[in-house]
Amino acid sequence: MAAARSPQGATGIGGDKGSIRSGGTGRRTGSVRAVGRALHFPVTGPARGIRKATHAHGAGESGLGKLIELHAVNGAGDVMITVALASTVFFSVPTDEARGRVALYLAITMAPFTLLAPVIGPLLDRLPHGRRAAMAGAMFARAMLALLLSGAVVTGGIELYPAALGVLVASKAYGVVRSAVVPRLLPPRFSLVKANSRVTLGGLLATGVAAPIGAGLQALGPRYPLYGAFVIFIAGTFLSFTLPHKVDSAKGEDKALLAADEEHLHGPRVKKTPRPGLRTVGTAVTHALAANASLRCLSGFLIFFLAFLLREHPLTGESAAVSLGIVGVSAGAGNALGTACGAWLKSRAPEIIIVTVVGCVLGAAITAAIFFGALLVACLAAVAGFSQALAKLSLDALIQRDVPESVRTSAFARSETCLQVAWVLGGAIGIVLPLNGTLGLSVAAAIVATGWLTTVRGLLGTARHGGPVRQRVS
């Protein structure tokens, strides 16, 4: 019996030793895996968090999450190019020469863009089955132009200006297509204003992350931010094709007319014509668009006017760079807050929101013009950013409420084009004004007052009568 037990015991001891060796190897393997996970976590952790946030509440299933990520890539690439061009055109030369350079930049890039912008919407209307390709093309074009600019910012060659114009046109073309795509990707029980809020927030957050990275690359050399933009836009080119195929569907769509005359105001076409007629978007949308245009015009004005004013006359006790940074951060924070408010604000009267926020900007501009000072300038930038974001989301809500689905994407394309033209006009006004704070902010107040006074009656009247259709808009 002892002899019989002895081998078993030996086997058992041997087995225990084998288990111990196996356990040691397993522990070493587990340690290696733990170290690997720790090294990968700085990348995979944020990536998982971003994916979880962008795909929440059905956005992943509908495809909206992919659009949010694509728009974040777009914002990061645009800010890289902005950093490179701003350093080349604005910061690298004295103020007087900088004004001349920026004026030349406006003349060569913005003026042609003003003529091209109204064409973008109708042109993209002819590509309803190729929206993903259009977005990819806008990304790829900017990637190639970034490489061209990387040489121009070093040599100062004239090719900088047509390349910058190409970047601007491609960026706005992407924006128009993106606005037209959002209605196709709405998750269940998701309003259009909330979807646009998420997309815009994604772009703002990416811009905030990419801006300091671009500044760091700029410290290495003027062309490095443009190399970064090239890489980002190439990634965006491939991401564009990951959007759902329904983005390219044009089922039931038609073109929209931004007018509100009685001939086009009501209902579908009565009879067929060889060329399909245009539908109207109604008085509420046209008034809201005019009010938004005044805010977008103010935005372009403040960007250019304050850039030169604060460089020549910085805020009290601060350098020019710090002064510009304070105003820029204030505007960005206000814009982000306005976008965030749009995501949760429950309102059945977006007309009231537009009237209110434009009135607030008007009051802030008048106050800043009368009592010109550092604090009030920063407050005006914050209020303007907040109001522009919330007013644009309210315009989106009105288009969702009042425009038939069959023409909604066309209405978005045309409204975005109009707002971009307004921004160009405001920038042109800002560049030609004398560098006098009170005078400049008085002009800013006049711009907002024109938009507010000409639209307030129509918007309040539409809100009082409840609009053509009463639906949840937020």
C-alpha cells in the first residue's frame, strides 16, 4: 500500500511543482500584459471615452456619431491652417504692414469667395447622391492645399493667396454638405437642434485641443502646423466614407427657395412642370436667417477689427498677444456655452430665443461702445459667441419645424451659404475702419441693430401665431 501510494505522492508533488512553474509563467505573462495595457491606455482610454460620448443615445446606430467625429477632425485641421496663416500674415510683421497684408488677403481670398459662395449651395444640390464623396473631396483638397501652403509660408510667394482661397472654399463646401447631411442621421426621438449641438460641440472641443498643438508646431517652424493639417485632412478623407450610405440618398428631396412671397408660400406644387418648381421656407425662417446674418456679420467684424485694435492698443496692463488671447477665449467659451445650452434647452418658440439673444448682443455692443474698456470688450466677445451659437441652433429648429422634409437639406445648404457671405462682409468692414474702439463698437452695434429691428416684428408675430406647424424643436 505504501509502495502504491508512493508514486501517487511523487506524481502529486511533481504535479504541484509543474503547477508552480506554470503559475510563475502565467504571472509573468499577466505582468507583461498589464504593462502593455498601461502603455496603451493614454491612447485607448480617451479613444473609448470619445467613442462612448459621440455614440450615446442612439447616435452610434444612426451614424450621427461618425459625423460628430468627422466634424471634430475638420475643426482640428482648420485650426492648424489658421494658426499657420495667422502667424504668417498677421503676427510676423508690424501692425501697419499687417493691415496691408490682411487687406490683400481679404481682397484675393474673401472677395472671390463672396462671388463663389452663392454658387456652392446650388452646385451641391446637383450632387445629392455623392455627399460622402463631396465631403471627402473637400477634405482631400485641403490636405493638398496645406502642402502647397507649407512652401508658401516660408517663401512668402504669391501662391499663398489662391491656396488660402481654395482652403476657404473647400471648408465652406464641407460645412454646407454637413448641414445637409445631419437630417439624414437623426437618431429616434432626437431633434435636429440637439443633433447640430452635438456636432458643433465636437468641432469646438477638437479645435480647443488642436489649437495649442498647432501653436507648439508653429514654434518648430511655420510649415509644421500645415504638415499636421495634411495628416488630419487625409484621415478625414477616409473617415468621410465611413458615414452610412443613407447620407447619399436623395429620396423625396427637392430644392428650397429662401423667399416668402404669397405666390410660393403654401403647399406643394399643384401641377407638374418640365423643371420642378421651388418651395418656400416661410416668413419665420427668412426673418431668423436675417437675424443670424447680422450676428455672423458681427462675428467677422469683431475678428478683424479687434485683432488690429488690440495689437495696437492692448487691454490695460496686458500685452497684445495676451489681449487677443483673452478676447479669443471669451468668444470661444461663450460659443461653447451657447451650443451646450442648445442641447438641453426646451422651448417651443425658437423665434423668441433669436429675438432675445440678438437683443442681448445689441445691448452689450452699445454698452461696450459707450464705456469702452477691457472687461466690456471681453464680455461683448463672450455674449456674441453665446448668442451666435444659440441663434444658429434656433434657426436650425425653425427649418426643422417649418420646412418640409423634401426640401429641408436644400434649405440648410442655402442658409449656410448666406451666413458665410455675411461673415465676409463683416470682415471687410472691420479691416477698413480706423483703429478707434468707440467708433468700431458703435459700428458693431449698428450692424446688430439693423438685423434686430428689421426682424423682431416678423419673428414675434410668427411666435404669437404659433408658426405653420407646431412641433417639438428642442
